[in-house]
Amino acid sequence: MRLLDDLLREAQGAGASDIHISIGRTPFFRIDGILAPVGDQVIAEEEGAAMMKQLMGAGSKNMDQLKQKRQVDFSYALPDGSRFRVNVFYHVDQVAAALRLIPSRIRTIDELHLPPQILQFADFKQGFVLVVGPAGQGKSTTLATLLQYINNTRREHIITIEDPIEYLFTEDKSIIDQREVGHDAPSFADAIRVTLRQDPNVIMVGEIRDIESMQTALTVAETGHLVLSTLHTNDAGQTIERIIDSFPSEQQQQVRSQLANALSGVVSQRLLPSTSGGRMVAVEIMIGTTAIKNVIRDGSIHQIPGIIQTSSDVGMQTLDSSLQHLVDSGAVRMEDARGYFSSTKQMFR
């Protein structure tokens, strides 16, 4: 019978980002964005039950929550300190798990091949910065890199609010308090709200999941703090629309005004297979210039892509231009990039 920790060490050695475990099928690793089966031996019921028990801990809160809500998020660590973000869930009345490997070292902007102008968001003393994109596109890694840059360059009080805690920070110039929802705070909204009593400079919210959390984060950003977070949206324009449309119609004009005042920038990411192995990141960058703030306030969100396209002189860039640069430089293949272009001309080039 395979042991959970052995399987996770094998995933590490293979360079996997994700591990999928489910009774009745073979384990799967995601390597460079591609799912691959691990051998041909399916996970037997007894074997799978043992893995899940080890993951969650017998008699733990995780087990109780799984029974009540049919899913649970938490982190898991190997004896050597390697950490994984875990989601255990039911499907067809069977328990399954998806694990994401959290790298032990926080990489720099250069190591991640991110555009250097992204660092300007870490230099802000106040405002609202969102890193967006589908699941598994490196949003948490980018946020961790921005926080580490702040930690290494100035004396600030950084508070992170996560579910579960992913990257663990070692304090350098800053002091850092990491709070886990469900353990250190009852909810994201409550944790964000109470930060104002904790003398923060920078607040990182792992993910904004509801209206109350969004409203509270906007208010905190407006009151002179730097707030960084993530959303599962595709691009800057859709992000603005999603935020505004999530509120009742009678509140939307007020939210437009708040967002226009607070928003410092939106970064949208996509990870693509690299021609040299591993993955490369394509990035859209929107900066909260006066022109962007005006169209948010006026509700003319459809103008945002055009403003981004014509504002490269201040550091903005479209996802299409980033993709084209990666293709032209030979870093990624056109067949891998084609599906991400918004322009039909580029898609069929």
C-alpha cells in the first residue's frame, strides 16, 4: 500500500505543481501544466482512506468540516517542512483530494519572469491591487513575491489573511502576522475589518469571496492602507465589472466611486509551457491612472482595453502584447499561446 508522504515526495521530485488523489483511479500529477497519471495502479479503498486520514488527522476539525460541508481546505506539511495547500471533497459519494505544492522559497520578480513594472505596486503606500486569472495561474506566488519585496526593503507591518496560509514568511525589515481563517479569525470580512485596530501598513487577503469582504477591503484601502488580493476573473475590465455587478443596483454608483478612488492596479496572469521546460507567464497590467479612474467612475468599462493598449509609456500592457513578445522571443510556442489571444488576427496567425 502506497504511503501518502512517499507519493508527495515523488511529486516533488517530478516537479509537479499539483497532486490529485481519488479512490478508484490512479494518482495524477500536474507537471508544467499537463496532467499525467502516476503508474497504472488505482488507489484502493483502504489505501485511499488511509491517505485521507493522514491528510486530515483523525478526529480533527478538518474531518468534522468535511462531514458537515462535504469539502474542506487546509494545509499539510511533510516532516522536512515541505508544505501543500489541500482541498478534500466528495464526488459520487467518494472522498478525493487536490493538493498544490507551495514552494519553500519565495522567488523574485526576475526569477518568475514577471515584468519589472509590477514592483511599482509594492512601492505604493496605499491603494487596492488585484492579481487575477483562472485557478492555477500563479496569483498567490505573485502576491508572495510582492510581499517579500516589501519585507526586504522597508519597515512595515504586514498582515496576511488566508484560507489556508500558503507561503510562510521570515521577517526581514518588516514585521509579518499571518492569520488563517477558521483558526485565527472567523471569516475574511471579520479579519479584514479588525486589521484597522492592529496598526497595519500592508494587508494581503488571499482571496475575496463575498460582497462583505470586498466592501471591507475597499474601505480599508481608502483609509490609507495598501491592500493586495486575488480574484478569479480573466482580465482587468472583467474584474471591474465583476466587482461592481456583485453589489445591489442601488449601491453600484457608490462602489464605482470607491473603486475609482482606491484601485491602484490589476495584474492578470496566464502560465504557458516554456520551450525550454517549465512554464512562462504572460501578463496584462492595468495601472490606476486618471483615465482609468474616470472610466470606472463613469461606468465606461468597455474603454479599459483601449486605454491599456495606448498606455505602454506608463507601464501598462495588454495580455496580447505579452503573449506576442513571448512567441517572438521563442520562449513559448504559438500553438500554446494561440488560445489565450483576444485578437482573432493573432489567434489564427
